[in-house]
Amino acid sequence: MSESNTPRQENEVEPERPETLNDDVVLDVALDTADGAMAPSVIPATSQGGQIPHAPGGSVFRQIVTGNAMVSVLSVFLAIVLGGILMAVTNPKVAETAGYFFAQPGDMLTEVFRPYVALVQGSIFNWAGADAAAQLYPITETLTVSTPLILAGLGVALAFRAGLFNIGAQGQIIFGALFGAYVGFTWHLPFLVHLLLVIVAGFIGGAVWGGVVGLLKARTGAHEVIVTIMLNYIANFLLLFLLTTPAFQRKGSTNPISPFLDQSALFPELLGPQFRLHAGFLLAVLATVFVWWLLKRSTLGFEFRAVGANQSAARTAGINVPRAVILVMAIAGALAGLAGIAQVSGTEKYLSGGVAASIGFDAITVALLGRSTPWGTFFAGLLFGAFRAGGVAMQAETQTPIDIVLVIQSLIVLFIAAPPLVRAIFGLNPRKKKKATGGPGSGTIPSGKIESGAATA
Amino acid sequence: MSTTTTQPGGGTPAGSAPASPGKTAATELVSWKAGIGLSLLAILGTVLFGFMSNSKSAGFGIAEAANEAASSVAALVTFVLALLLSVALGYLWFVRRRSGLASGSGAVSGSGTVPGWLPPSTVAAVVVLGLAALGVAKVSKITLPSAAIGWIASVILLGLAGYTVYLTQAKKATPRWVGGTFAAVFLIGFMVWIVAGGNGDEPSISLAGLIAGSVTLAVPLVFGSLSGVLCERVGVVNIAIEGQLLLGAFSAAVVATVTHNVYAGLVAAAVAGALVSLVLAVVSIKYLVNQIIVGVVLNVLISGLTSFLFSTLLTADPDGLNKPGRLPPVDIPFLSDIPVIGPILFHQSLVGYLMYIAVIVVYLGLFHTKWGLRVRAVGEHPQAADTVGINVNRTRFWNVLMGGAIAGIGGSFFTLVSVDAFSKDMSGGRGYIALAALIFGRWNPIGAFLAALLFGFADNLQSVITIIGSPVPSQFMAMLPYALTVFAVAGLVGRSRPPAASGIPYVKG
């Protein structure tokens, strides 16, 4: 909130708040932070609806164009454009073809778009494939990669809704995978029972690791961001240690990897053995429905949302806040634990040090992109799954490093988190600034007076 | 970092380590955390150091001096100076304490008139004295029997824990020295136990090498946590330390290579760190986005960006873009000849010396200048600060920028001092450890510095004991900093309270 230096006794005229965009933001933040008593919620309540709060009536078209859904679309677009520019600038072939751009513009444009074409071919539909199976393989790959992202993303999103920043999905995935894999390769049971027990074990593993965070938060006030970051590392080192012990290490192997899980503990393949897509994806759909039901239809979910909106108000209303905090972290951890199950029981079929890859961190961006709603998270998971799956194909085909996916993902989230920024870039601010001068924060008379008084004193 | 000023369930305001002993009245509730925590640790210590000790003895090598004559002169001078200093400080402490007791102002622990800096300075002087004495006596190696030391340490630990429990039962606060002594004895017992558990008949490690390595490993952590201190003290949570370190390392490597000048690389690193901070500041202060989100996202962005540029540009032309050269270590004449202390403190690269300067400047700036008072006011109660005419958001903006520059310099350590080339994600999560150090050090530059040293020590110890072999799996050693931090934020190691307005954007009106 920039503020001009000059004391402004002369322009203190308006009794009402100046009608700038930022002033609306001011109101929103005052609402979100309970007037500066707490940090703003991760996904501000005011940005979860389809419309911007305080927006003028205007035409329907204008409302759609300036609404939050539009901001999401524009954010994705902007990130893809920026990613494209980055790839074009670093690609020597683009510089080469740019030399004769005016003679043959097609060459350069092909070079510029080649990575994105490969990305789509690797994630949605491969029109160059020989048969239907090869053409559809990319989309099944996207669904496979999305499965753990959706599950872990739901865990992060659920905690967001209760006002908790769960960075610990990584550790919770590891614990889920650890428990599930152990049940998967040490017990030998008939098919469905075994799989079910593996799922339950993963659920419990994640719930334990998430519940610890909730417990510490509720009992001692330890900040969950710090605790989860630290527990991620602890879980990771614990996993690396356990994989060197006889209980977990594969017989006759010197590598820190576990035995394969029993066939009866694996998710069945949905489309036959030539695709990697497994029934874990159905679990992700079920989990999405469950979280939707929990948040929208259950008393517990209402308590979570109340605690997320304003803890003090929730306490006053008779909600047991510590209990809600512990429970929401346990359930969030359990969901992330299921992501671990999707890895060991579906995609990888054994436990290794890299079981969680970077899913836990991607899950944060997934939840943010999905605005912490269950179905939003689901589709955000699909999108980022497509980026991941397509990124692998892109790297193989065009030698564009897959790291560009990280750049695009984080840019998307950065833009989505700051709707006013995106609207400013596209000139879609709902209200035109009436006065170009005078910062937004300088509006009210009393503070202006005090300030100028202090300046002269 | 706290979301609210009143924590749910945090109904134990009386911390185990009384930060303000004068206020702790006997009637106030005294937390059981300290008693229980120390008892558990004491039992753990007894089991490990006592029952699980072996018949071997642990050797701790003291570094051999490069220049024998200069070394012994330096040792003698240091010995005399340290002796004078410890006697003077000890006398001052004694006098102050007695006058405090006489006047009755410090009824609880008697430290009413003893200034806070006095006890730690005295202890430090005595430690320097001891080390210098070793140098004067030309001791090259200390050998300690594992079992005997283990049992002595166990008994002391149990005694201290018992004393704490007794005090808690009598509704008295535990004095500060109990915790300090406990930690020191635990550390000694642990070191002896772990070294004696190594392979060979008489396993030994080089103490000076161990500590010197720890300081080196701690350099980026210290810079990172100072960045965190500057940002959080002004009310902005800085999770983006990792990104600042990484981009600092990247630009230091590239700029130093392109300009053939390592010092240009150092400046570029600071600029890069500030650039990350600029995004953090603009998005979180101007657009009021949750600061933690911005930090997390920035870390991902920087990681992706540097990895992408590394894979495309730097690997294509490593000689032209990724060969920065190194900042050589500089010896400070005379001081670097002091045995043990010299190689640790006065044989550093430029970045290492900048670290000492940064710690001192940030500490003095925050706690002994008008600027620091304003900064802390903005972090604790922005509304009050605004009322007296401080521009809250401008103060925040510049502080965050400054923090970023400091973290960026820390990042240059990776490419200009440690390894002379950039590689993917080479900061390896140290930004998060720096965050842990900041919390463990209770949002204080000196505390953060010491915590970073501790984490560097744990890091280095891990690699050292992997070489000599040890009873503890290296993974558990690697876990140590993180576990300690969890204990710290859970309030088991004294109370840690973040600046009140940390994480909350300020909106006027």
C-alpha cells in the first residue's frame, strides 16, 4: 500500500472511503483477518464465490469477465505464456529461426510451440499413435499420475478449510506408504481383504502423522507450518533408516528398497495390463465425494469450516476447537496417507526412498489452484497430473527440461493467489480508479491527521 | 507465525526457562513441561551413556598448529587475556549478584541486577580460557574412558532432572543455569558415548576439525536465519529463505563466471536474494496475499527456474556460465594461530567473516538503535507503530528486501566457497533448516546464530561418525535438528513466542 510522503491536509475531503479496488481489498482483508487479529485465511472466503465481492452490478458479461473463475483461467493462460517465453528464450533453435522470421515465420512459431504440442501429446491425446491404445495411452497416464496428487491435494485442501496450513503432506504420504507397504508385503491374505487392510493401514499411518501435528497445535500452540516441515524431514529420514533394516529391505538386495507387495494387495488395473491406470483412481474419486460430503453435509465439516473462518467465534459458538484441529489434521493426514497407498499399491508396487517424490509439495499447489474445494482440487489435480505426464513426454521428445512444469505450476498458483494482480495485468479491475493520486490506505481522515501531526512534531 | 495472539490450549504461560525471572511469582502456575522433559532426557541419557557404554575410550584430537612458535605465543597471549577476562567478568557477576540479593529485588533467582549478557559472557570467557590452556600445555589429544564419563554424566543429568521436579513441586521456577548445565553435560556424555562406539580399539575424532566444519556448514544457515529474523521481526513470515539461498547461489555462479570476478558474484547473489524478496514483499504487502503461500510458491518457482536454466543454459556451456572460481579462505594474522579457536573462527572465506559482521550488525541494529525499535514495534503492534507515525508497510518492504539480500549472500556460499559450480537444488532444504534455527533461536539474531551453529554441528557430526562408524544410525543424527525444532515450537525447550503481528498484513484504517 504505497503512500505519498507529503502531508495532505488539503485533500482530506471525502468522508466516505475512496472507491478504489484496493479499498475493497482492504475490506476483504479486514474481514479475513478479524481486523488484524490473525493471519489471513489461505483461501479467503471472499474469493471462493463465483463473483468478486463489492463488484458493481454491471452487465452480465462484465461480471463473468471480472469474476474469480475468469481469474483462474487467465492465471493459467498467463503462466503458460510466461513459460513459453522462458522456453523460447533459452532455446537456441528459436534464436536461429528468428533470424529469418520475416521470410518464414512458420519455422520460428513451430519451434516456439513445439514443447507445448509435445506436452499435449504426452498428456491428453497422441494423434501420432499407431492404434487407439497408443493414442489413448497419454490420457490414462495423466489419470494415473493425478491419483496421488488428488488424494494428497484433498488432504491439504481440507486442512486449509479449517485454517491450517498443512505442508506436511509429504511426510503423511511417506507414513501412509510405510504402514500400507508393510501390511502389503508381510501379511499374506486373500485378494480384497488384503487390499482393504492395506488401505486401512495407509489411512491410519497418515492419520497418525497428521494427528501429531493437530495435537501439538491444539495442546501447545506450535505453529503447524513449522511442525509439518520438520515432520516431513523426520518421516523421510525414518523411511531411509527403515529401508536399511531387515524388516523392510528386500532380501538379497543392497539397495534401500522393500520387497514387492503381494499381488493381492495391489489395486487392480482398470484397462488391462498395457495401461498403468489402476483402481486407485476410483479411490481418489470416492475420496473427493467423501470430502465434499464432509464439508458440505456433516456437522464435523461445519465445525471445521467455522474454525477456519474464525477460531474465536467458533469457540464462542461452543465448538470444541482443539478437538476440531486434531481431527481435521488426522483426516487430512489420512487422505495424504491414501496417496501413499496409491503409490505403493498402484503405481510403484514397492516401497523406496523416493516413494513420495515431490507429490506432497505439488499437493499444496493443487489445493491452492482448486481453491480448497473438493471438486476444484480434483480438477486441479487432473491439470497438474497432465502437466507431469506431459512433461515427461516433452522432455523425451524436445529435450525441454521437465523443470519448466514446476515454473508454470508455481506461476499459476502465484497469480491465482493474487486476483487483483491478474485483473490489473489484463485491465479488468471492476472499478475504475476515480482518483489517480492518493494511496488507498490514506483514505480515512483521522489517521491522515495523526500522521501529518507526527510528521511535523 | 502464530495465527492468533491467544493460543488455543496454550494455558501454560509460565515457561520452563524463565525469560524474566523477576516476574515469576511463587503463586503463579509453574509448568511441568521442564520437569518431565528433563526427566525423560535424563533417563534416555542414563540408558545410552551408562548402560550402553562400552569399555573403550574416546579420543578427541586437538588440531596441530601449522606454525609451532607462533601458535604457542598466540596461545599464551590468549590464555592470559582469557584469564583476565574471566576473572573480571566473574567478579562483576559475583558483586552484582550479591548486591541484588542484598537489596532483595531478585528474590527468586537472585539475578535481579545481573545484566543478561553477563553470565553467558563469563561462561564463554572460561571456555576460551580452557581451550587456550590446552594450547599452552601443548595437549594434542584428550582421551576419556567411555563407561566412567557415561556414568558420571548420567548421575549429573538425573540429579538435575530431580532438582527441577523438586522445584516444580515446590511451585518455584527452575533457574536458567539448570537447563544450560543439563544441555552441556548431555552433549559431553553424548559425544563420548558416540565416539567410543566407533570402530577400532581407541576411536578418536579431531575436535577442532569437527567444530571448524560445523561453523563452515552453518554459514548459509546463519545468513538464512538472519534473513528470517529481519522479516519476521517486522511482521512478514519469510518461508522463501530456501528460494533466496538458491537464487543467490545461482546468480553468484553465473555472474562470477561471466565477469571473471568472484566479488561481482557476491554482489549479484545479494541482488538476487533481494529480487526474491521483492516479489514476496509486493505480493504480500501490496496485494495482501497470505505470506506463507507466497513463500512456499516462491520456493517452488525458484527451484523450477534455476533447475530449468541449469539444464538448458548452464549444462550447454559450463565453461562460459558455470565456472565461478572460489573465494579463498583468509587467515587473520596472529588470531588464526591460536590453537583450536584460530582455525575455527579466523580461517574463513570472505563470506564467513561477513557472517560474523552480519550477526553483530543485525543484533545491534535491532536492539540498540532507533531503527530497530521501530522495526520491532511494527512487528509486534503495527497499529500502535502507525499511530506514532511509522510507515508500517514501507518499513516492512525495506526490511524484507534487506533480509533477501542477506539470504542471497548466504546462497553465494554454495557456489563461491563450498563447491565452485552450481547444481540443481543445491541448497538442499537448508532454507527450511534456517527457518528452524530462527525459531530455535527465538527470533533473536544471536540465538539464531547459535542455533544455526548447533544444526551445522549436527550435520557435520553426522558425516564424521559415518566415517568412524557409530552406534546411532546416521539417519537419526540427520533427524536431530528437525526433532529439536519440533520440541522447541511445542514449548518443551523453553517458550518461543513469535512477533505478535508476524504473518498478518497491515491495513490502515
